[in-house]
Amino acid sequence: MPTYIIRRLLTLVPMAIVISFLVYLGLELTPGDAVSHMIPPDGIGSMDPERLQMLRESLGLGQPFLVRYWIWLTGVVQGEFGYSLSGGVPIAQIFLTRLPATLELSIAALVISSIAGSILGTISALTRGSKTDQALTTVGMLGVSIPEFFIGLVAILIFSLNLQWLPVGGRLMPGDDSFWDRIPNLVMPALVLSIMMTAGVMRYARSSMLDALSKDFVRTARSKGMPEWRVNLLHGFRVALTPVIVLIGFRLPVLIGGTVVIEQVFQWPGIGNEFIASVRAQDYPLVMMIALFSVIAVLLASLIVDILTAVIDPRVRLGD
Amino acid sequence: MTIAQPDRGKRRRSKLDAQFDRIRDREEAGQVKKRRRGRFWNKFLNNHLAVAGLVVFTFIILVSVFAPLLTSYDPRAVDLRSMTQAPSLEHWFGTDRTGRDVFARVLYGGRISILVGLGSAILCAIIGVIIGIYSGYIGGWLDWFAMRVSEVFMAFPQIILVLLLVSILGQSLANLMIIFTLTGWGGIYRMARARMLSLREEEYVQALRSFGLGPARIAYKHMLPNALGPIMVNITLSTAAFILQEAALSFLGLGVPLSVPTWGNILNAAQDLRILENYWWIWLPVGVTISLFVLSVNFIGDGLRDATDPSQQG
Amino acid sequence: MAETGDLALSVRNLKTYMYANNRCNKAVNGVSFEIHKGKTLCIVGESGCGKSVTASTIMQLLPTLSRIEEGEVIYHSDDGDIRIDQLARNGRQMRAIRGSEIAMIFQDPMTALNPVYTIGFQIIEMLLYHTRLRGRKRFNKAIDLLRSMGIPLPERRVREYPHQYSGGMRQRAMIAIAMSCNPKILIADEPTTALDVTIQAQIFELMETLKRDHGTAIMLITHDMGVVAELADDVAVMYMGNIVEAGPVGVVLRNPVHPYTRALLESIPVLGRGKNQEIRAIPGQTPDPYDRPKGCQFADRCRYRIDQCDAMPPETQISDYHRVMCWRYEEFTANAAE
């Protein structure tokens, strides 16, 4: 098991390096240089040009490209992400204030959609051809077809503007109030964000479960005279679970992308909201850094998925 | 002799039993004739949802293409005397904040949105299939390189990569299609490659090779047709995805420039809570249109998958 | 006819139809046979002849889109007869029979074992529902079972997963599961088709031992006449949903009456007869199950076809034990006796 994790980690590192290289390339090709990325913009103006030049040299800007990349990379690893062009705020600080909101939202949506999706998909498969199955399949199809931001708008109209049950948007900051007071703000964005993923997981769980139920070992299990629930859950569902977890991992980028749109709809103060603002303002250092971090998040998520599948599936754990 | 009484399980299957009786009667009466159509069409046309999807899909495409015949309004013509009017005989879907006819905008917007979605999906398929088939069948350094490049592209959450490229390349219709193609070819490439890798081991390919046919001819002429099913499914599914993405980007104001009517750009107005609350006709019809169109494409995709997948029965 | 007291299972005029794809396939179309206690019945036939469906019917393991149309499946348990065909598919009574009274092993031990559970777990599952063994005792029973199936190092093997076993070992483990509750009947559906020839012999040897030691009746499904000659006490030859000929193995193999049985026997090369022996392939191919001949199912491929064959021949008892389904049985019986 540990060797398995290490082996997976080793395949991720080259990918992270290649992408960080591309991101640095993007930084070099877009306006601004390393100095303007590393010094607060209002500081640059007050510095005399000679000192600025010295600083540029000390930062290695006269050096070859690969050396500059190396200096930048070691800085990033130590948490020096540079400065945002607009406002001159350190990017690390933006991450610190914005990341918790995005994590809260996406983890809530991930938990909702994984659980609801697998359960509904399993029910759908077990009642194949019935009214329940048809209803679930149709709702699932609607879920992957209606734009999530449109669902968000309709939800705001109904639950916030008309019924006034839930706030229109925004998020209470930690410390403002108790955990329970913050729930109403989270409910709508998390549910709306989870809809598309729930539908996707459900459709996949259904076909995965049907596939598992058609396998010979399910017939063997039934031939042992065990009750149907045990056959379906311990033999069907358990085996259907591995591909579903792989799919959830595979869909995580979509979920992370979804936060960008949903945060905008509900004015949720997360990274996604910041990303849109930085794209609009062509604040390249911030755009690149957020993109880099989203990739690292995806890579880490895929590592977690790999570990999870190894834990639940002995074929992966003990294979090759 | 103790004979177990038939218990509830038997009765619960009575609906199924009735169905079995029907099939059996028909079979015994010899009414089951040889199918005239091929297996593919037979399965596809038996899937009512897929057929309904095809009808809606065709309908929306036709009304978009023939928009000038269906409405006399210019989708961009500002008319300040008739702002935010509710639907009427004159303006079927009402007018927006600058007095533009919403019905005309939905029709003309469909042209651009469908062009972006379908166009990008087809471009992705062309690039992905050509490289995928080459590298799946012949392999070599191009295979290695294309695989690594697609891995890099797929490591990004797609919308973040798209927005990143938008911020560099700028907003325009052509740029958007280029960006969608760049970020979307990886999936279909991998699919085509995997299909080729498995087809390569099949006997008929070995036989063709022993006849001395060139690799390009075998790959593109004899193997490609056998991979068409999954490719078609992939095109429909990526069309749906791209239309949703265009809508999301335009909704954020970062897709096609706002001056061009697209479905997403029309919905952009609904970010204003006042419009959302008071002028439903500005955003509801177009939202429903997008959803219907994507739904129909997805149903077609599902129907295609079931009809082309030989492993699925029943 | 044999006394009921020595019967384990009787099947009378069983019809099981399959309803996939909106068609009706009369997979098993009027089949009768008996399994005697402690004896082996071989059901032999080509693939698609309905032998596996017959087995699934006895265990009520049929797919959803299928139905027992007519006939009786009677299990002669120690506490009286049970009409299996009238039990609910997955009801409590049926489940109590499955595994503990009638157990089954399948063709491909790779797919028949669940890949995500250890072999031990899959044996214990069976003990869980049919015995009162608990905890450590149950675990030890699993080890004992593996040991008696000839699996080396059972203490370690019990914790391993199916993919860590070889093909032959997997089938032994499968038999261990099936035998764990000492069933009265063991149904083996082509248990060695997926295995190497040398392993096949070992598996059959194991089954013979079990039959001898536990008095288990075996219903062995196979397409291999060699296996029949080796193992069977009784044999039933199936073709397109019917048993065309049945009887004790010595009688049927020595004096085959039905042209299909003869054709099957003639199509197998016999070791020791040299290169010049006459091997006759059966002409034509099995008919489309959805487009069956009206009468005798074998008529189209039969050398002895007459007009009468357009009607379904009845099952005829030609001696106390020997039964055949052919219009011209009298001529064939005469020349078989020569």
C-alpha cells in the first residue's frame, strides 16, 4: 500500500512541474515582469530606477529563462506567490481569505452529490424499468441538461425573492456568528452546485450497478441463498462503487469549474469569484496562480481517489 | 406430499406475466417478421426519448436557420420607445431593457450558440480522431507526445483553462471556438486512441495486414468505420457540454462579446435581480430553450449509444 | 421406474421460456428427468440447447425476463417433497434450499467469485445463513473446507482474494463454498470448460471423492462425451430444449438410439483407434432458437429424416430405464442391438 501511494505520487510530480512551467511561461509572455509580480505595485513607483534595476538583477532577471523559472518555482514552493496587479495585494493573502469559502462550498456540494448520486443511482438500477426508475432517469437527464446558473437564478427568484426563506447570496465570515447561522447562506449555492454532479453520479451509478448485477458472482451470491438486500448491497453495490468513485474523481474538475459560475451567481466570496474578477481585469499573475492551484487541487484529488479505490478494491491494491 | 403454497412473489410479477403472455402469443402466431430496417435504426427509433430529442433538435435548428422568415425584427435593433414590454402579439417574447425583441434574439442567438457548440464539437472530433487513430494504430513518438499534451490539458478544470485563454486571447466568436477546440479535443482523442488499440488486436485487422495493405489505409478505411458509433456519441455529448459552457461564459460576460446575441448573452441580463424578479420574459424563454436543446442533444446521444453498443440487449 | 425413496430431484415436463428483446425463446421445452441420491446425472448437449437454463430453473436463478411456463420441479427433501417451481424466486423458502440443500458451481471460476472479497469471506457467507457456526468456529470451518478441497496452506489462502488464486484453485474454492453445508444435490454447470485439461481431471476426481464421501447427488452439465463416459451414472442428451435420449450411461453410450446421440458419439475421435478412424461431423448447424422446426428439432440435420418428423415425436420408453424421442426408434433399437 505505501509503495502504491509513492508510485502514484511520483507520476503526479512531473505533471505538476510541466504545468508550473507552462504557467511561468504564461507569466513571462503576458505584460509585467517578476519585479512587478513580487513588489507591491505602489512600491515600484516610489523606488528610484537604479535600485529597481539592482533589484531586477538580484532577482535574476538578467539570467537565462530556465534559471528565472527555477527562482520563481522555489519561491512558489515557499509560499511567495507574487502580487496581484490590481490593488497590489499579496496573492498568498488572497488565497488565505478566499480559499475557506470555496472549500466550504465545494466540499458541501461534493458530499451531497456523492451520497445522493450513489443512493439514487442504486435505487434506479434496483427498480429497473419501474416508474421510480423512469422518473429518476428523466430527472437525472434534466439535471445534466439545464445550465446550473439558470437553476441558481430560478432558485434565487423562488426561495429568496418570492418566498424569502433564504438569503439572496453572500456568506457570513467565520466568527461573525455560530456555524448554524451560516447554514442558510450555504444551502442554496451548495445544492445548486451539487445538482449537475448528483445527476452525473446517479446516471453513472445506475449503469455501474446494472453492470455489477449482471455479473456471475451476483448469481453465485444468490445461489448461496442469501437475502436479496445482501446480494444487492454487499455484492452488487460494493463492486459498483469502485467505478463510481473513479467517476467522482474524474468529475471533480467540473465541480471546481462549477464553483466559478455558482460563486458568481450567489456572490459567494470565494476563489472563483476572485478568478472572474482577475480575468476581467487581465490581472495575469492572479489568473495564472489560481489556474496553477486549481490544477494542483485536481491532481491531489485524483491522488485521493486512487488511494480510496485501492482501499476498497483489492484488485487495485494488490495488482501488478 | 407437502406442497408449498405460491406466495406473494408470484402475484407481484403479474404485470410482467401479462407482458410475457403477449410476447408468447405473438411469437406462436408467427407474427414476428424479419426486421426491414437495420439493427441500428430499429433500436434508435424504438427509443422514444431519442426520437423526441431528434425532433426537438431539428426544430430548434430549423427555426434558428430560418429566423429571418419567422420574425421581422432585427435582434440588435434598439427601440427605446418599447423597453421591457411584456409578451404581446407584436413581441411574442416581449422586449428587453433596450427594447430589442426577445423572440428575435432567441432565434438569432440560437444560430451563434449552436454554431459554437456543434462547430467546436466537430472540430474537436476531427482533430481528436485524426491524431487518435494515427497514434492508436501506429504509435511512435507522436502517440507519446499527444498523450502527454492531452494529459496536461485535462489536468485543468476546463472552465478555468478556458477563462485563462480568454484572458490572453481576448473575447471573440472565433477565439471562443478555437479555445473550446483546444481544451476539448483531449477526450475524443483518448477515446479514439483506446478504440484503435483494441481494434488493432482484432482478427480482421491482422488479416488485412497480412494482405499487405498499408497502415494508413487499414487505420482510416477499415478501422475508422468500426469506431464511428462511439465517435458520434462523443460529438453529441461534447456539443451539449460546449453549449452549456458558452452559456456560462456569456452569462459571466466573458464569452462571445455582449453585442452579439447568443443564448448566454441574453441570459446575462438576469444577473440583475430587478430583471430576474420583474421581467421574466427576458430570461425564462431563453433559459428554457437552452435546456430543451441540451436535453434533446443528450437524449440523442443516449439513443446513439444504446443503438451502437453491441453489448447492450433489450 | 425407481422408487421415490431414492430420488433426490424430479423434473417433470418442465418448460422455461426466455423473453429478452421482446421475443420468446422456448429454451427448455418439456423436459423430464430424475436425479438419484448419490448418483451423477450428466446432461450433455451443444451450447444453447437449454442445459444451463434447466440448471438455473432448478435453483430459481433465472434472469428476470424469463418464466417457468409449465411442469414441476420437485425436490425430495428429508421432510417431504417441495415444489420448487411454485416457490417465489427469492423468497425465504427458496433461499433456505439454495446453498444448503442444492448448491451450484459455475463454468468460469474467475467471474463466479466476487473479486473484492477474500475466499474465506465468501465461504463464511454461506455458513452464515445455513449453519449455527459463529465467530472463530466458522472461520476454522472455512479453513477445513479449503484443506479438504486440496488447497495447500489453507490458513493463509483463506485470507487471499480470488485473483491471487490460479484457475484450478479458484474452482476448488468454488466447490468448497458449494459443499460447505453438505448439500444433497450439487449442480455443476460445465465446471471445467474454462480450465486446463490436466486441471479438469483433478477437479473431476475431487467431485467423485465428494460424491463417495458425502453421498451428494451431482447434476453435471457438459458438452464433452468423454466426461460423460468417465463420470456419469445416468445421462440425458439435450437438443434444442428437449431431452432426446436418456438412460443409464452404459446403455445410452453402448446402444445409442437417437440419431443425435449417435452423431455426437461419432463426432468424437477415440484414442487408440488410429488416424484412419471415421469421424463424422454433424451436418448443418443448430437452428435459430426463434425460428425452430415445427416437429423434431433435429430433423433438418438428420440423415434418417422421414415425413413424420415434421411432427414432434413423443418421449418413448424403450426399456425400463432407456427413453428416446424419435419416430424411428424401433428400427434404430433393432440395429443398435446388433
